[in-house]
Amino acid sequence: MAKKKEVVRGQRHACPFCDAEIAEAAFPYCEACGFRTVPCPGCGLPVASLREDCPHCGADMKKGGAVKGG
């Protein structure tokens, strides 16, 4: 089972589409390019809304954060 990261408010991350800096969980999209993001249920980092798995922790985006193959 994946260990969840503690979400720190105000932490910033890169948009998965344009790589612009975005505030974690502040908006459901990137302010720079408008790309829709969703927080990963496993690690809380922003992930492209069309992804089936998180590129950061491998969590299954469709199944509430369970790590695929684990």
C-alpha cells in the first residue's frame, strides 16, 4: 500500500502540461495554460485529469489511490 504524503498548504508544483508553477490544490486547473488538473488520491500532487495513474507515486487515479500492481 502506498504511503500518503502529508499535504502542505501553499506548496507549489509544476503543471503536468506546460510545466508552469501552480499552487497545490488551489485551483483545479493551471492558471498559465488552463489545463485541468486533479490532486492524486495517493500523494496529493497535481496530475493531468486524463491520466489513469499518478506519474509521481503510481497510484491508480480511478480507484481512489491504490497503487497498481501492488
